[in-house]
Amino acid sequence: MLRLCLASSEFTPFAKTGGLADVAAGLSRYLADIGQDVRVFLPLYGTIDRRDLALTPVEFLQNAVIPFEGRAEQFSVLTTPIPDSPHSIYFVDCPQRFGRNAIYASDGDEHLRFGTFCRAVIQSCQHMGWAPDIIHCHDWHTALIPLYLRSLYEWDNLFSETRTVLTIHNLAYQGLFPADVVTELGLDAYRRLLWQDDLEQGRINFLKMGIVYADAVTTVSRTYADEIRTEGSGCGLHELLQSRSDHLFGIVNGVDYGQWDPATDPLIEANYTREDLAGKKKCKTALLREMGLRAGPDVPTLGMVTRLTAQKGIEILYEPLSEMLGALDVRLIVLGSGEERYESFFTRLESAFRAKMCFYRGFQNRLAHMIEAGCDMFLMPSRFEPCGLNQMYSLKYGTVPIVHRTGGLADTVEPWDAETGRGTGFVFEHHTPDGARWAIGEALRTFGEPTAWRQLIRNGMAMDYSWSRQGRAYLSLFARLCDK
């Protein structure tokens, strides 16, 4: 049995802004299910409704003190069971840092919020007398833990055999702060351990320090692990990542099929399986009715559930979607919110094609499930995508993904080959309007061939991206690091 400490800034269902929360929850649940000693730490944000939680104070972790330069931070730890899981979560309660109505804040103290969290995780293990075999850190918010273990806490033999793993969920977010925060973080005496070029340029980079000092670095797909070692996709860290190639691993995220399975999903109109697809037609009818769109089962319906940001590549759809809706009898349903320019595009498109298209601004979980079940195709034209989850949901729901070949999309969607009957979706190489136009056209053409389309659907639904499969790669890495 491995002793595994997982530190994350997000964790479903307590705090979530994106896929990080689902990955942290899914992986920890898998590891606990197979008998590992898993202890999860999460900040107790003001956004978390304590009334819905049976929070129990950890008696020996009340008003614990973290000594910083010229001041001290106090924190307490409370615990509660994780829904549908055999283990509990430990909340770091530090009202001064986390008691606001936001997971991430713009108050100028993000470095202190997550520096405090990193040290609280380490000191909680100390108070427990618990020596983790692995501390698994997620993204920049926890990336100082490996550095703190090599500096402020190097004296403690409790951690002499502890190894650290840093998982990069999105390299674009690095935790960049002015160099003068080094003193506030308690690292003044350890400046020699910091990246000197950054200090000379007046900054400190949390994620970079994690990459330097973690025993292993993982990212959330094999292709993304290759991409981030290139100048074009390395976000300024490609040379450092190249230097750590022997310790860098790409592991595709898993999917929680307990939440995302058309055979059992309570949020969709009718359940269905790979062997019996009758329910999918009912889901399509219910979705179109819900969106106020009229169509029969033979009218192709495309869906999107996405954050509307530059990463998601929306601009290459401007021309193809306008052309498609103007010329063909199709339906398009989009769920998402984000940058005003993209929201405005979909609003204009909906106004121009009210009988064919619906844009729901925001997010609604039930509607996300309905789109996955009720659409024929799912669009993901991401400029880059470290892993992505929606394309894997789509495969499970028999909704054919149309994706750009990048990151996790390249690793999880196999191009359809009409001659062999193999493949699970439509993949375009060039991130341009023409690339997207080609892939959408191929999907619509294949939709008109019922035998081929049925085979394509069943190919996708046969894929297994469960945590019971993907989690084994993490477990194998952890065991190798610990020689167990």
C-alpha cells in the first residue's frame, strides 16, 4: 500500500472551475478504491457551503501556525467524507486567505494564498506523523511544495523518503509574481535555489520551481508532453522541460463513468448502450425540443460545450458554421461563456439562423449531459488542448467528435477510415477555417451513410478511458519512484 498525499486547488464537487477538479477527484477515488492510503488536501474557500457538509475538526490541527517572515499565518484542518468515495478530504481553513467568495482572486495576494496552502499541506503531514510516499501536486498552485521540502522542511526526516510528482494541467498558467514576494514566502534564505535569471528579471515562477524540484513531472496527455517541449507550445519553459525529458511523462486523463455513462445517466431523456442505441434518438428529440428547434432524427445535429476563450479555437469556425447553417438543413447547439467576442459571434449566429441554432450563454450541467447524449457530432476545434474531457464523454455517448489534432485530442480520437471501418472521429491537421470546414464536411457526408455512421458510433462507444484504466499509469509511476 502506498501513502499518497494529493494537493489541489480544485476538487469535485467542492470547488471547480475546470477539468482539474474532475481529474483530482477521479484519480484519488480510483487510488482509494484499490486500497491505497490517499489523503486529499483542498483550501476551504468561502464559496464552499459549509451547511451542506458534515465538517469535523481534526483536533490536533486547530490554529496551527505557519511562521513567515515577520508574521505568522494560522490555519485549521477540517475533514468530511467525499461523496461516493471510501475516503475523506482535508480542508485547509485559513479565513484570511481563503474565506472570500472566489476560488481564485485578484486581491494581490495569490502568492500568499497558495504559498500558505503548500506549507499547510506539509505541516499537516507533520502533525499527523504521516510520511507520504508521494506528494502529488497539481498545477502552479501547489508547485512550491517540492521546493519547500528541499528548503524550509529539509530538516525533517519524516520526508526523507517522500517523492514529489507535479502534474501540469495547462502550461499556460504558471503562477508568475514579482521577485519581492520571495521574502513573504519565507524563501529569502534559499534564494540560491531559485531560478536566478527570473530573479534578475524581477520575478518568480511557481510552476517553474515545481518543474525543477519535483522528482517527476507529468502532464495530461502523451502528445501534450511532446508539444510543451517545443518552442511554439512551451510557453517559455520548453528548454527546461527538454532538460527534464527523462522525468517527464504524459498520462491521458481518465473519465468518471459513474457520472458520464449513457446507460445510467439520470440527466438524459432515455438511457442507451452500444448494443441498443434506440434511446439516443429519444435523447436527440428531447434536446431539440428543449432548445426550441424543430427537426426529425435524420437532420444532423452538432453540439459544443466549451469555455469561450482563445485556447478553444472558436475563430476558425466563424466562416464554416455560417456557411453550413446557410446552405444545409442542420442544427447547432452551443453551451458556454467567456470572451465577449465569441459570445457575440454565437449570439449573431443564433439571430441569423433562429430555426437552426441555439446558443445558451453560461453553463448548466443537465444541458451539458443532454448535448452529449442528443447530438450526432461534437465540435472541439481547440488551438491547443492539454487533454480535454468532452471528446471522451462524446465517444462514450456515441456522439462523434470533430477535433483538431493537438494534445489529448490527438491521443483519444482516431481518424475515421471508411475503407477499414476503423476510427472514432474526424481529425483535422491544420488549425484553419479550411481545416475545420473539411472535417465538418466529412462528418456530414458520413452521417448520410447509415451503416458507416453506426460503425463509427460503436467504435467510439467501445473505447475505455475510465480511471480504472488510466489510473494504473499513475500508480505504476508512483511505485517506480518509491521502488515499491
